[in-house]
Amino acid sequence: MVGEQLIPRRRARCCSDEVRCEACGLYALCRTAGLENPDSDLLDRIVARHQPVAKHEILFGAGDAFATVYAVKSGAFKTSITPDDGREQIIEFHFAGELLGLDGIAWGRYPYTARALEPGSVCAMSFDHLDLLGARFTEFQSHLIHQLGGRLAQDQWASTLARRYSAEERLAGFLLSVSERLGAHGFSADEFRLPMSRDDIASYLGLATETVCRLFRRFQAEGMVIARGKYTRLCDLDALRGLFPVQAPGGGAVIEVAAAPGVHALSAAGGGRVP
Amino acid sequence: MVGEQLIPRRRARCCSDEVRCEACGLYALCRTAGLENPDSDLLDRIVARHQPVAKHEILFGAGDAFATVYAVKSGAFKTSITPDDGREQIIEFHFAGELLGLDGIAWGRYPYTARALEPGSVCAMSFDHLDLLGARFTEFQSHLIHQLGGRLAQDQWASTLARRYSAEERLAGFLLSVSERLGAHGFSADEFRLPMSRDDIASYLGLATETVCRLFRRFQAEGMVIARGKYTRLCDLDALRGLFPVQAPGGGAVIEVAAAPGVHALSAAGGGRVP
DNA sequence: CGTACGCTTGACAAGCTTCAACATAAGTGG
DNA sequence: CCACTTATGTTGAAGCTTGTCAAGCGTACG
């Protein structure tokens, strides 16, 4: 009997730094596994919740056997690979509410290393004992397919972004993307802490650290942002959108779909919007 | 009763330009739908096989409702979007044996346009009547999850490639990727026809057409490739790998996994290799 | 056989990286 | 709590890669 005690949908700190379950990428999967039923301990056998993670802690390493999908509850992570030349290449950043490790499903191993950018917590869903789900397994898969499909479209987009655009456009696109993703999970969309270093941003965008620095300075001189260290405020979203005019397809769709109740992943075209 | 007549696993032209079913990305899904049983017409109600496609023909357009996943049987396709500025941006190329349209699953619409680069044929799997699969639906989903996971890892990789590397490295990586993908589906890995224009390659790699031209010429001058128009021969794979030292993760894994019999998608860590 | 499109090549300009030096912030031990 | 050390961030100048513009060439297709 763990029940509500371990599922604090609304914690004391309402505007806490921890994402609500309803806004988490794992929500649909957890719900399938019995989240809605406090008496069921099925969920607890599949999902280890609220695991604290220290800064710089490694969640999984490149090549580790795939067994778990993580959801970031609070804090932020980076995924990266380190080729032979030793220079770390950032693959993606992962903020509260987003999933980590899905890419390992096909290969059976995680293709990159996941490391915490700051202290935080995760929920860990074990994929080893999904047979416990029984009849719910099919529904579970449907939600998983939705998650994968959404990530696929998002990554195609990020890939295209990186190829086509100039340094200025990339940084604008990056800031807008962070803003949108934080906003989609219930955090402030125009004022936040960028938990990663300038080096990480540069690696992610395929630029030199110095270029990122200069661009932050220029954006600030032009009144578009205020950047003091990791603290970042987007003052003029429209100006940033002017620099990066293309809207990401399905940016927030992952969440909408995942949170929509009763969606049949393979036939529904997005389902209804979450109020 | 169509049976074997419509499933020519070995056509008259053994080394035909058409990929074998066993090497096709849809194979595991087709098998689930009854490919192994010639008497079953279930497959025919779900998959429209060997549809001819003319050069430049559009398979689906950006924004069209998602209903079908295509497998390229022969020929090649490009997927692209055309933003407001009117300049077409290539998202990805798709060769024989590869899937098209998976990205539409989450959004319910195809996020880009798919167009034939040359005359070819496709198999079209309708996602509207999957309820026909009945008890096999779960297995079907497992294979689908594998496909999605594989594509996810591959796209992460392509994205990273585009960001980090110089023009020279990108073209080397591109040629190696084409080589590997063609080889994985039973075609020659060091001598092939590049069906797309230099413009398309440039757009895909985020370079100017002229840069791609100059690089082809330089590669040829250095004896790494022979390029006469679309005909391409990779003479020195090792030299190319020297330019682009990082191995793509799970490059051929999609096929291996999809073709492996009886793999349970969510638990198997890659399964056995296909002989 | 002719025309149109794609491909190739050259000259120049711009943007970004690299290298180097310095400033600031974050961590560490006395 | 402060001084020291190390990592991270910022700024400037020089050079190289790549894009842009312009023109000529080859080839494919009607």
C-alpha cells in the first residue's frame, strides 16, 4: 500500500521544480501500468519513482544494455558520445518531463551516455518485466509507439535545423526550443536557468564556444535576451522568432498525445487536446 | 488465392534491382500479417504490394493524413519540406528496403513530402485496418517499435553528423552511409548509381551545390572515388573512413532486428544475427 | 537535333574557427 | 571565511573554410 503517498500529484510546493506527473512524458505509460489505481502495486514493480540524481552523475553509459526508460522529474540531463578524438559531442538536452533512453530499444543498448547537468530526480521504468502488464501490454505499446513517433519527427526536425541554418539562427532556434519545451511542461517559457555550459551549447549546435559567447552578447546588445551566466531571460520572443521563422512540427505534440486519455496510438490522428 | 504468385521471393532476375522481401524493412510486419502463409489473404488486405511509382511522382505530401507506411521495393525516394522561402530542404533519402512515412504516426500527418527520385515500386501497408490482425496486433506493434527505435537512433546520428563535421567529412560520411545502407539490403556497397542530384545532396548535407561539386572532384583527384555523373564508385573505403572515423550506431541494426524471427521487440537486446 | 537543366569551375566576400590573452565564477583546502 | 586553484566565460585579431555570384560546359530528354 503505497498509493497516493508516493504519487504526489500536487506537492506542497505547487510551483515546484519537479514536473507534475500529468505533464511527464511517461504519464501515459504509467497510467497504463496502473497509476490511476492507488491500490495497485503494479506500477511500483515497473517504475522506480523519484530517484535522486547528483550533479554530473551518469544515468547510463554509451553501450550499456538497454533495460530502462527514464523520465526526468527535475533537473536536466545531457546525452553525448565521445568519439576517438576525445571531444565530447552533445546529442541532446533533456529537461523535466522528457524521456531518456528510448533510443536504446532497437539496438538493445544505449547509443550514448546520459549525464546530469544539475542535481535532480528521475522516474525509471524497467522494460524487463513488462509481462506483468498482461492484457494492458498492447495499450502500453500503443503509447510507446506514439512517444517514439513524436521523438522521430522532433529529431528529424532538429537534424534539419542544424544543417540549414547560420550560427545566429541556430542559437535563436535553440533558445526558442528550450523555451517551448519548458513551457510545455509547466515552467516559465521566457525566464529560466540554462543548466548547461556554453561549451555544451556550442557542441550541441555545432559551433565554437566563442561564437556562442559572442552571439549571446549580440542578442543582449540588441535587447532580445538578458543573459547573466546561466540565468537567461528572453525579452523579445518575436525578434527571436524573426531570426528563426520556422515552427517545429509537433513540438508539444508528444505531450498532448501522451497525456490524452484513451488514445489508440496507431489510428488516432493526434486525438483531442488536453484542456 | 493470390499466394506465391504475388510474393515472388526470388524473381527471374535474381540480382534484380528489387529488394528481396527478407531484406525489406517491412518484412517483420508483413510476416506478422501472414506473409509466411500463402493461403491467407490477410496480408493482401493490409499490404498493397509492388505498386509502380514514376519518376518525380509524389507518394505523399507534407500535411497529408497519415494512413500508410511504405517500403521502397526498388528505386529511391527523397523526403523534403519546402519552407516559406521556397528553397526545398531535403530531410532524408530512402533506398530499396527502407521504410517511408513512419514519422507520421504521432502527429497523424506526414511531416514532409516524399517524392520518387527515379522509377521504382513500393509496398504500401495500410494502418487503417490493423484490427484485422486480431491477436497478432501485439506482435505487430513490437516489430513496429523496433523499427521506430532503429530510425530514432539513426536520425540522432545523422543529426549529430550534420552539426559536428566539415564539408569534407560530411560528404565522406554521406557516401559511407549510402554504401552501408545499400550493402545492408543486398546491393553493391562500393559501386552504385546516386539517384539524387548534386543539389539534393547539398541540401541534405547543408552545403552549397558548388561545394559538393568541388569535393567530388577533390575526392576523385585523391583517388578515393570515381564519379561520372550519377555513377559512383568508392575506390578507397578506408580513406573515406579516415575522413569520417565514427561508426554509425545501429546502421544495419534495423534490418537485422526486423528480419530476425520471433524477436520480442521490448525485451530482446538485438536478438541473433541473421546469417 | 536542339534546348534546358544540371553540373562544373573560378574569383571574391563573408562568416566562423582558431589561437591567445584575460576576466570571472566555482570549487577546495587551510 | 578567505586565499588559492581550476574551470568556465569573454574579448580581440588573423586565417581558413565555405557561400555567393557569374559564366561556361556537358548531358539528358523531348
